[in-house]
Amino acid sequence: MTEDQFKTRLKIAKSRAKAKYSSKNNKSNSSMGTAFKMSTELVAAVAVGTIIGFILDNWFGTKPWLILIFFFVGVIAGILNVIKSAKKMQK
């Protein structure tokens, strides 16, 4: 094996290793981003539902009923958003 062949093989091996490492790193980053997105969607839906319930309770004077109702509506909406995102990920 000549020196030029060795350098060429070394260059090819380095580029393959670099490509393999970067693709593995990108997958973990995208998985982490997806998990963060799903958890944020769930928390945001619950928070928005609770805030809406709180505002409506203050207007109508029905504490704590609308807070409870809209809290559970927010939980259901958040879970449905997470399910929808998970189905998109599988495709």
C-alpha cells in the first residue's frame, strides 16, 4: 500500500466517522426538542384552561366551578395535542 492510498483511505474513514457521529447527534437533539415541545404543549393547554376558568369565575362569581371545569378541559386538550404530535412523529 502506498502512502497516497493510505491517506485516501484515512480521509474516507474520517469522513464516514464524522457523518455517523453527526447523524447520531442530530437524532438525539431532535428527540429532545420533540419531548420539550410535547411537554410545553401539555403545560400550556392546562395553564390556558385554568386562566380562562379563573377569569370567567371572577366575572360570573361562580368560584371554583369554572376553574375546575376549564382545568380539565385544558388537560384533555393538552393530551389530545400530545397524541396528535406523537402520531405525526410516527409518520
